[in-house]
Amino acid sequence: MGINQLSTLEHILITTKVEKVMNWSRATSVWPVTFGLACCAIEMMAAGASRFDFDRFGSGIFRATPRQADLMIIAGTVTYKMAPVIKTLYDQMPEPKWVIAMGSCATAGGPFDSYHTIQGVDKIIPVDVFIPGCPPRPESLIYGFMKLQDKIMTSSLADRYKDIFEEVG
Amino acid sequence: MAEPDVPPTPDMPDEAPAGPYVYDYKAAPNRQIVMPKTVPLPSLRTYLAEQKAAAAADEAKWLKMQADFETAKAKAEAEGKDAPKPPVRPVPRKDDNDMKTPWPQEAKDADLLLLQERLGDKVEEIFEQAGELTCQVTKDSILEVLQLCRQDAALNYEMLADQTATHYPAATGFAFSVVYHLTSISRRKRLRLRILVPEGFLPESACAVYPGANWMEREIYDMLGIRFANHPDMTRILCPEDWEGYPLRKDYPTVGWGQRDISFREDRGGRLDLIALQKAGQLGINLKQPKAD
Ligand code: SF4
């Protein structure tokens, strides 16, 4: 049997890395937590509804509890009073978890350079994808989400837990 | 009515919080606060006084023009030249455009007149402006006036539609006006009551007459720092519990205070923990961790 010929085994098996399968399954079933803060949340809802249909990318199941969610879309203005709540929700989400900062408010405070607004949600939680716009259209959100999918596909378990591995030695 | 007593202020740490509350105006001078120099409180009395002052200024200007003319004429005569033209009194500019501001007018409405008749000295001023009725009363009598407005069969204002306040830093004698917007659903009328309060004065809470005033008074306290006497729960409603300052005061910088450099967890968590410990201490509970030794 030549080396280039497919064996019987190869007809019925796919060889891949565990990491790749896990990344693939994660990237195609990212469940966001149902959570909106201001006007951007309306666009997020539109993205989830049938016209734009976020579900096509495996991300339409908005979970009502952070315990079942992988993704937090910060859609709106992060006020100083809401910040501890966001932090708590983020802490309650199980690993692996991702965050999208949607709109200029969540990325940099937006028009509210004012006493009550946190100038970007990255001051309190780590953010994976920033989406500019006021508000970003659902297409932008979907594009940002696909960027996040790319990020998940190229991520590696070793990278994610590098710090911990290094610490443990 | 019970004596208005000062609600106990919670024990707060003395030192001012560092970091996020300080804004460097030298770095961005265009963000400096501009304090108002006038008191734009609508009132018939001030309007009439302003009109009188404007008329007096016009008159003075006219007299000065005449005097100037006389001296110029004498000078021209002495020099043997032609006499200068006599001055013409300037005609006041006609204010007949469509966008005219409605001026405060004499009160003619029966409700306002009834209020004045019933309350006498307690009414400081009544006027109408653009069809809206305003009654300014003395700051100590507001509860009595509200009771009258609600219970009197001829007035019958069942609803407190809004209660709010304004800061007048340039005013003398008072710092805030607290405004009550009453609505009578059965009579389809609206009435505005107003009191002027100085800094530190505790107006009587309207909750006893209109229970809906509860949250509105909390908002006034939160935003402007006016405490109300005999309010069931005089705490902040919009800002976080540990907020410093009152954001709707004119001297409060609203721009440039965005939370940029917060070390979120230490700053807030520590402070809230401190407050929780103090509150627990007041209740006789010791939440502090027992020391190892
Ligand atoms: S970015 Fe614009 S649309 Fe989005 S929450 Fe802020 S103000 Fe609203």
C-alpha cells in the first residue's frame, strides 16, 4: 500500500488535535448572558432577532444566568453604580469566558465624560473584542463576534492557563 | 406636627477619597466650571423690578444725552460755529416677534386668590406665567399648604406630579428652590408651589400628604443635598451609597470626572466594607475577623 493512498481506517476517521476540537465546539456554541445596559442593548436584541439572526453562528441562545454563559456582551454605558454588578456577573461565569465591549460607551465611556460613567469596561474586567460605534449596527456586532470566534479558534489551552501552569511549575 | 429633627448622619471616614474624585483643571482649562452670576428665578416681583430698572436706565441715558447737547451747544456758540443737531429720544425697540417670552403676570386665577386668602402671610408671591400658576410660600409652612391643596374641596389637588429643586448659587438669602407640581385630576388643573430654602435648612417632607414624594425627595437629596425632615428613608437613590458630593449643584464638575484611573476593587470594595463594618458595629455585631493571637 502506497503512503499516499488512504487506508480503510482513514476513510472512517478524522485525525485532529483535542485542542482544535474543543476550540471548534466552543467557537460555534458561544452562549451570551442576557444582559444589556443602555441603547446598545437594543441593537444587540435586534442582532438576536430573526432579521439578523445571531443564531446562525451558534450564538443566539442568550442565557438568563451567568452560570450557563460563555460570553458577556457589555452593550451600553457602564455606570459607577452598575460596575460592581458587572464584576459580580463576570466572576460568576465559568471558565472559559469571553467579553465583547459593544459601542463607544463600553469601550471608552462614549459621550459621557462625566462623573457617573466608567471610561471603558476594561477598567474592571478583561475585554476580548471592542466594537466601535454609537450604537454599532447588528452587522458590526456579528462581525465582532466572528472576530471573537477567530480568536477562540486560534486559542490554546496552554496559552489560556499559561500563568497557572507557570505558577504550578 | 412633630418637631422636625435632623436625621442621623451615618458615621463616615473623615479623610477624602483620593484618586478618581480629583480632576486636574490645569491640564484641561476648558473644562472648568462657570458659575452663574444671575438668579434666573421666575417671579413677578423681580420682573417688575427689572422693568423699572431698565426704564430708569433709559431715562438716565436720555438726560445725559440732553446735557451733552447743552454743553456742545454752548461750546459751539462760544466758538461762533453752527449749533449741533438736537438729540432725538431713542424709541424703545418693539418686541413683537413670534418667539416672545411670556412674562410673569398678575395672578387672576381663582385657585391662587383662594390660596392667598386662606394662607395670608404665608404666601410670599403669586403669579401666572404662560398660563401656569405659581404660588411661592414660606419655607416653614409647606406641609400645611400641601395639606390644604390636597384636602380643600375647592382646590382638590390629588396628585403630586413632580417635585424637584434647583440650585441658585448666586442668590442671597437662599440657595435652592424646591418646587412642587400638583395636579388635580378631577378639576383638570395644575399648580406649582415653590419654597426657597437656604443651605442646611430641612424642609418638611411631603410624604405625609403625598406618599409619592418619597422617592422624589430622595432624588433631591441625592442630586442637590437637601435633606427633608420626617422623611421615612432619607438615603441616596441614584448614586452609589458611598458617593461624595451632590451632582446637580452648579459647582459640581460634570465633565471630566469620568472614572479613568480607578483601582476599582480596592477603592470601592474597601470603602463599602468599611461602611458595612460601621453599620454592623452600630447594631452591636462584630464582623471583624478575630485576630490569630
Ligand atoms: S455607545 Fe451610543 S448607543 Fe451605545 S450605549 Fe453608548 S450612547 Fe448608547
